[in-house]
Amino acid sequence: MDKREALARNQIELHQPEKLPELVAIEKVADPESRSVQAQMLLHSGSVDGMKSVLTSNFPALQNVDAHGLESVINIYRANPTSEARSALIRLMPVLGRLPEGARNHALEQLNSMMPQDLQRTAQRLAESPIAWMSANDDAAGVPKAPGLNPSKSLSSDGPPAPKVTYTDAGGDGPHPYGGITIKQSGDVHVTTGRRPGGRPSHQDLMNNQFGRLQIGERRFGIEGGAGSALVTKTSGSTGFPTRSDLPAIERALAEAGRLEGAIVHVMEGSVPMALRWTGAGWERIE
């Protein structure tokens, strides 16, 4: 057991006893690096900044990743609660840190949509062939296709363009702000906001006018309220409630539209939606 794991265990036992069941599960992780990182992440699980510090101190390559990239990694980590899936993600950390920014952004988008078993298979392929990935910054070698990611999109030395976020102000008359977000299968995001006098035009009317016909793999969510009080949830025209894997895209959309501060998202956790509020450093559950 390394010093950082021992310190994290001690702090949890003394000051956060409610986390002891999770700590017991982490103790069963065979890989010492993964076990240590998971214990440290558990200690700081209530603080995005604390979790960022754990990642950058354990994986120096992640020090080159910007705040948004680190938050995306943390969101993926939180969305995969099993120790097996988290161990797989931890094995990918050095690779993610060494990828060019465009390629890394694309990889994170793909990882966001993976089921836990897919994440584990990706890590296994990486373990079998790490050299190709480690040459990500070699201009001559370029970056080969990422194992386990979308096979139709290769990662060149420049990387594919990062998913785009576009914003449209739909205007309208009335005192009630509303809006919509669409996340395309490609990862591109479009957000629109407007104002209305009452319940009409509906969210579905707004989305149909601004986004067009619903495409395969597209996800849509409604926005209630304006700056400082935005709520992203299931409305007319929505494809359902958001999930945790949608949070990075929703975060970028709300930031682009000037609606991120104080925003709340209704996220589906199992069969029950829960509310998450943007704190300025990440998403935090509220009752």
C-alpha cells in the first residue's frame, strides 16, 4: 500500500465513515495503482477540484489537459461506479494525457457513450498494444486508430475536429424564457433559447423550427427558465431525460448560451430522475 492510499484510507475512516462500504469494495481491487487512485478519488468524491488534483498528481501527463477535459474525465469516472470500469478508465489516463487535444476530445466523447464492458475491453486492447498509443505526439508516426473507439474515425496526428457547439437566439415575445438542446450522434451540440408569453409556442415547436427533423442517434432536451435559473429536463419534443453521460455536452451548451451559472439538470439515475446543480466547479446533487 503506497503512502497516498494509506493517507486516503485513514482520512475516510476518521472523517468520512459513510464511505466505508465503498472503501471495502475498493480494497478488493488487485491492481495497486488502480486501488490507490480509487481510494484517493473516493476521499475527494465531493469536490471536483480535489478529484482533479488526484488525477494530475498521479498521472503527470494529465497536467497538460485543460479544466474542461479533466471535468469530462471525472464525469466519465462518476458515471461508471463499478471498480472494474474505473480500473479500466484509470489504465487509460496516461494515454489520454498524451493524445493531441483534438484526438483527446474525440476519445472522451466516445468514452462517454461506452457501456462499462466496452470501457473494459478498450483498456485491455491498450494493455496489449500500448506503444502505438504512446507515440501520439510523434509527428512522424501520427496517431493510429484508437482501439475500442469508433472504428470509422481514425485519430490522425492532428486529431479530428472537436465536436462543435452552436447557439441560436430564437427571439420571441413574452416574459418566459425557454429553450432546447440537441446532441447529434457525431457529438456536435446545438442549443437555442427564446421567449414566449405562456405555454405556446411549445418546446417541441421551438426544437422543430431550430433543429429540424429528429435524426438517428440524436438526443434532445428542453430548457426551462433563463440565466441563473435554467433547468434542463424532459419537455415536449425531448427524447427523454438526460443521463450522466450527457452532462459534458449539456455543460458546453449552457455555457455557450449564457445559462450555465446556477443551472439544474434532471438526470435519470436508474428509473428515477435526480437533480444536479452546477456549482461553478462541477455538478452536485441536490434534494
